[in-house]
Amino acid sequence: MSRNPHLNELGEFLKARRAELSPGDVGLPDSGHPRRVPGLRREEVALLAAISTDYYTRIEQGRLQASAPLLTELAQVLRMNEDQRVYLYELAGKSVPPRSTVRQEVDPQLQRMLDDLATTPAFVIGRRTQVVGWNRLAAALFADFGKMPEEDRVYLRLLITDPAMRRLYVDWAEVTRLAIAQLRMESARYPDDPRLSALVDELSALDPQFRQWWAAHDVALRTMGTKRLRHPLVGELTLDWHTLTCATDTDQHIIVWTAPPHSPSHDALRLLASWATDHHLTPSGAAT
């Protein structure tokens, strides 16, 4: 009996995608020994996807149909962009899940850019205001995200529930209302996202102000602006923020914070950057 041609093509597609990646691209140590073929080995893909090498091999050889959850995991492991993810599901004959169900993480190249901004705080906000990436100075300025469980790195929840974040923002109410309006804008794109609904329900139960502001139905895009902060180490800062959209995932927004050269806020950022280096705060690429 001949094999399903779509499964054969799916296997070839997976093989091509793993050939494009090196161990360092996906956070694996490189032994330094020459490889007979370029890219990741099958066993490395299987390890990252938490399946056996034999199971992955049969998928790549077109002998086994992968489940939808496993396809999602393989797309994540192999760093597929949105077009590649859609193609993967079509080959497998599966419905493409909404992007709101796909776990987000920062590409290694983007993380390098964040790390190179040594005196400029920057973090990456994903869906539901999840903080999915940051550099060392952002951890020093806002919160040490690397010490939090992944599920707790939700910017809006921190604004509502963390007393330190309430103290940090001089105009806390204005900042929080803007974050809520931005989340409301996102809800139009993903009206059936259960995790977004759960976040809204959670914060509504915790805080009457959130309930009131959410019910106002204000909406806003992430663009740019100026915010005043009162940091416990370096005092008051006035920082401009600007939003960049990630090319490989338009639901990831890079927020970069700057101050005019030689201004008191600029000098304070440089002082805080020195402190962050001395105290070994963890950027997202090194967080566990």
C-alpha cells in the first residue's frame, strides 16, 4: 500500500526545517564535532518535543500521523513562522488552531538585540500582556521577571496585584487604564481565547477598579508615549516608550524605553544598568 503523499511531504517539510537550525538556535549545547548533515538531528528535535526519537522518525518518514497538539509543539521547536505553521497543519489535514493557543517565545536573534541594549530597557509583550522577553535593564527597572514562574509574567496582572508596580508608576491609574484599553483591543482579534477570558475574570474578581475600567470599553493600540516612574534605587525618571512589532510574530510587541542624552533620566538608566550587571539580573534568554 502506498503512503499518503501529504504525509510524505510533511516529513520532507520537517526535515527541511530542522536542516535550517543549529543546536544554538534552539538552546542546545553544541558539541563542536563536525556533523555529517547540516542542522538538528532527529533525536534533538524529539528531545525538544518531548517524544521518542523513534516516534519522531516515523512522522518524518511519513509512516505516522501526528496529532494537532504535537504539530503545535513541532512548529514551536522548529521555529516555524506563521506561513510555515499553516502549511504544516494543511499537510497533516488538521484545522489550523488560532494563534492565541500557540505558546510565544522570543527568537534568539531578537534576544541578542535586547541584550545588546545594555543601557536601554526593553521588553517584549505578547498576547494577554504576557512578558515573553526582556533584557537585564528591564528586569532592574520594572521587575525581576526571571525569578517569576512563566505564568506569572503578565504585565497587566502585575500592575493590578503587585504593590511594587503600583509604587513604580507615578501615574499608576493612567498607565493601568491604558494597559486595559490595549487588552480590550486585543480581545477583538481573539474573542474566543479562553486564557484571555480567564485573565479578565480573575482580575475582575480581584479588583473593583479593573471591573469598572474594563466595563468602560475603552480601546487603544500600543504606539508610543511618555511615562513617569519612581524607582527605589535611582529615583524619579521620565522615559519615552516606543513600540516595535516583531516581524515573525505580529502579536509580539517590543517596548523600548529611552531618555534624551545627558538628561537626569538618561544618567539614572546608566547607573541602574551598572547595578543590574553587578547583581546578575537575568535576561529572558537565560531565564529558566
